Amino acid sequence: MEPVKGGVLADHAAQALRYAASKDGVLTVLSGMSNMEQMEQNIATMRDFTPLTAAEEAQLLQSAKEIKAQGPLHISDFTKYEKIKFHGIPVAAILDGYNACLVQPNPLFAGELNYLPNELLKLGVTDVKQPFPEETVTLNGEDITPMVKEAWDWLIAHSFAM
């Protein structure tokens, strides 16, 4: 769903659609369109569908890394944060979600805004805007709490839920 990422990949729309449709098990690609021209382009891409070549896929993945690195955290790979949690939520997901929202043309319409409230609901938290206890987050002895709180606070403030 949303392979063009709210416009972030609009310059690569055909490749993004082909990437999503090329994956094993994909039956449908929900592309989203803002105007008739985009709809016609998407139809043409899928009518004449050919899976991405390995070189095209590598180029698209490199473009995605470059776009992520333009976010407020200037990070394209959040894997080093995967084992750390903040209020029970993986820090990698919090940071990646925040970064992904803010590289989009309309950050307040990003699907990533759903992630944090949904994860909190799974933990039994029904009011995502409640005050949470102070918590320190460290990575290899470095205090990364300010970065995590910046992402957390923005995601909570702009959340679609509660």
C-alpha cells in the first residue's frame, strides 16, 4: 500500500508501482492519485507491467535511502536502535516513523502517524496524549533521549488517534 509514499516518490512513481507489484504474493497495489494525469500514468504503468530488473530495484532502494537521509534525523538506517525501547515501543520504529513523516510533502497525512498509537493500544494505553513517566534512552553509553523524545512528542502531537 502507498508505494509512492504520499508524493515522496512521485518522481519515481512508475518504478515505485513496479517495485510493489514485483514482490511475491502481491495481488493488488493501492497507489493513490491526486489528479487525472497521475491516474492515467499509473494505469499505463500497470497495463504494460514488467517487473523491475535487479539494477532498477537497486537504484530505487538507493533513492529511498537518500530520501530518508534528508529527514530531520539525517539517518537512513535505524537498525542500530532496534533493541532499545522507549515506553515499551522499539526506538527504531519511533525514529524511523518520525523521519519518514517529515520527508513527505504532507507530513500530517503520513501512514506512519498510525504506528505509535496502535503500538500503545496493544500495550493497553488508551490515551496516547497522557503524560508518560520520564525515561532515559541510551545507545552504547550515549544518552539519545532528546532525539527519541523529539520524535515521540511529534508523533503523539500529530497522531490520528485519541
